[in-house]
Amino acid sequence: MINDNLANVNPDKNKAKLKNTKILIIFALTILGCKTQNADQLFEKAIQYEDHDRYKKAIAMLNKAIELNPKFEKAYLNRAIDKSIIGDYRTAINDLDKMINLNENAIEPYVWRAEYKRNLERYEDAMKDVEKALQLKEPQYNGTDIVGSKEFYINKLYPEGENYNIELEFIVFERAAANYHLGNYEQALRDLEFCEQPETEPINTHYYKGLTLLELKRIKEACEELQKSYKSGEKYALVVYNEYCK
């Protein structure tokens, strides 16, 4: 005997259900697509606000974008940077935490988070983020080699003689800054010397090099670096220069 449940199957009724289900799926996908598109549009609007230094407006746009697309990595990164510019390092770090949860192999959030932790005087935590960024950027980096020259990267990380990656300078700079604050002045100096590339060096390289040389009692060289720093726009360099070099 045919099972009662099977016997009661109504092909036409099931076809109608299937059709309705397809319509609902298409509708849901359309709504999701609209949300993603709107999130992208809000992100572009945020960039426009950022270009005009209207960071609070940009944050408001990014809030809405993330609400529509909670997995929007770039929105978390931009919102973190915007928050840092207005001095809100703690919630900026929260945004970078969320980005890392979405993509633990992204390098940028570790570098930015290291800087914000440094600004909050969390130097050991900053160093951990720098080391993680270096490991992601250069898989052959093992945390024990001394970084102090382009030759290190060319010979050890790029054995076939490829050019070293410019972005490394910004990661190494953050390591130098963390090393300085942790009292590792010789290592900080080696890292800062690596960062000194005319076209790409981070803006605070000369400032931190001046501070490091002061700690190493190399006063004349320190004052020269502080002068370079002040001329490049670092206002605090003049304060330190006036205290130690006059």
C-alpha cells in the first residue's frame, strides 16, 4: 500500500510552494544586494567627508555602512582611522579588533593598532602587533633576525635579489617607536636607519631618531635629527631641540 503521506502529495500544490520559495529567495537576495550597494555608497560618501577633514560626518556615514554590512572590513578600518584623528584611540582599537576578527591575515589593522596602542602607552602590546604584521608581511621573518639595513631584506627575505617592499618601512617604524619606549635604543636606532628613505620614510622618523640618539648620549647627531624633524613639520621636535641643543 502506498504510504498515506506519499499518497497525499499534490504535485501542483508543491510546484506552487516551490515557485513561492524561489520568489522569496530572489527577493531576499535583492534586498541583501541593495543593502551591500547602499553600504558601498555610504562608504564613498564617508571618503568624501574625509577628503574635506569632516571626520565626524565620515564616522556617521561609516556607522550606517557597517549597520547595513557588518562584515565591511574597509569600513571598520576607515572608521578606526577617523576616530584616531579626533583622538578616540580606544574605540578605534575596537574597530580594528573587529576587522581582525573578520580577517586575521590582514596586515593593515595590526599596524594601525600598534600605533594607537603606542599612543595609549601600551608599548608591549604595540610590539606584539608589530611582530604579527611583520610575520604576515614577510613569512620568512622569524622574530629573531636584526632588522637594520636594506641588505637584510634583500638577502634574507628576498634571496633572489628582488627589491624590498616599501610598506615594510612603516611596519619597521612602528617597531622602532615601540623599541624606543621600551628602552631598546640600539635596536630602535637600527630600525629607524632602515626607515630613512627619501621618498617614503614615515614623517616621524627623524623625530624618533633624535630622541633615540639623545638617550644614547650622541647629542650632536640628535640635534641634527631634531632639526630635520622640525623642518619636516614635527612641532614637538623644536621643543626638544630648545631643551637639549641650545
